[in-house]
Amino acid sequence: MALANITLVVEPRGKPINRLPKEVQVSPDASTQEIYTALAAASGSSIHRLRITKGSDRSVVPNSKEVKVGDTGLKERSVVHVKDLGPQIAWRTVFIIEYFGPLVIPALFLYPLRPYLYYNADKPLLGPSYLQQVVCALLSLHFLKREFETIFIHRFSNATMPARNIFKNSAHYWVLAGFNIAYWVFRPDATAATDEPSPALFYTGLGLFAFGELANLNSHVVLRGLRRPGSTDRGIPSGFGFSLVTCPNYLFEIIAWLGIYLVSGLSWSVLFFITAGGAQMALWAKKKERRYRKEFGDKYKRKSFAMIPGLI
């Protein structure tokens, strides 16, 4: 027997929302997503621009097909606050834009823009070395893989993010992995400007890069399998690397970049990118370990290290 609808009192939070109704009726058996759908339709806003919180404790009412209204504690005449998050952009689109910069910038710096970037170098300006071309190829392969994973593998827990954040998010990859690495590694006087690289660095670097990229891809495939399409529910990850650290995908990412670092002839610009990115990934990995422990309890085998065995 279906439960009778309850009436929720709707109040805007922050800037006013045009045509936002003062009340909305919904069944306790309905999903919380239906509250979002009803308010979005009434106000003419995108469902992704709205964030709904309970007036009683300010906790977020999830935009979910899986959570029922009654499970949130909402009842007759409960107050909900609705905030307009502003223009949104899909997370998948954000990732595509982030990776596009460092995908094309190295080739642009190495070939068509080379005479303009290094105009004050000794003349005549020599063409790129074999080693610089290899580094460019590795960078292109890495970010092509990133784009492939974004389009075909990754599933995102949140559909959108504020559109204004696209500039902040892209800066890390466009500036540090794009402009920074390409300019310094491809300079005519760079360590990589040689056709006779150190065999130890070169072949070790290629091996680390290949291993890191393939292992990282495998981790992403494992993580994809933990979430059903259209759901934010997750399972406990297992498989290659997951018994060592919480986030082996980050570990293998760093290994791949260490490979590029060796092939580049130990360029400081590559090391700087690894350090900056590694610090951020370490924070994410530790946060994920805490979330796994809280979410899965005794079912989850706690990890001593979140990202790098014996270190982090």
C-alpha cells in the first residue's frame, strides 16, 4: 500500500531562485531524486544546479534514485533549503578539456612553435633531438590514454561541477604538464637535446612508463566495475595493487611519470610536476582510505599505506 504524500516546506538559500515553489509534495517511498526533479521543473532550473539540504541539520538531501525520501528523516512540513549552485559543466567534459592542453602543447612546442620559443638560442637553431621526440611521444601517449579513459572507462559520482572551476582545474595540467615540461625539456640546451641518451636511464624509463601506464589502466578498469551504471554505490576494490595500497592507480601513475623523468634526462620540470601531482594524490588517497574504513567497516581490510608502500 502506497504511503500518503507529505508536504515539504521549501525555502531558498543564498540568492533567490525564480519560480521556486514554497511547497512540494512527495511520497515517502519516492526517491530523493524526485524532489530535485519537481523543484527543477517548477523553477525552470537544471537539476544539476540545485543543492537541497534539510533545514533541521543542514545535511544534504542526495540527488539519488537509490535513497528514499522517508530514509532521510524528512516528514510532513519538514523544511528543505534549496541553493542555486550556478552554471554547471559535466565532469566528463572537464576532464576532456584538462587533458587536451598537455596532449597538444608538447607537439606544438617541439615543432611549429620551436623557432619562436627559442629565437634567442644559438644559430642555426637545431631541430629536436631523438630523445626530445621520444619524450613528446610519451607525453602524447599518456594523455591520449587519459582521454580514452575519460570517455570510455570512468564513471563519475557527481554529474557536474561549477563551470567557473574549469579554469582552476585545467591550470594544473595545461601549465605544469603542458607549458612547464614542454618548454624546459625541449630547449636546445636541455639535457634531452641529445641523440645519444644514457642507455640505463632511457630503457629503464621506457620500462617504467609502459608498466605504469598498463597497470594504471587496469586499476581504472577495476574501479569502473565497482559502480553500476547510473549509480553512485561502490564496492570494495580488489586485484593487482589493491592489496598493497588504497589507491594503486595513483601509485602506477607516479611510476609512469618517473619513467618520463628518466627518459627526459632527469629534467627538473618533470620532477616538479611529479612532486606537485603526487602531493595532491596523496591527500586524495588518504581521504579515500578513511572513507573506505567508514563506509565498509569490518568488511574492509585496512591499508597501512594509501599510495606508496612503506612511505605514504
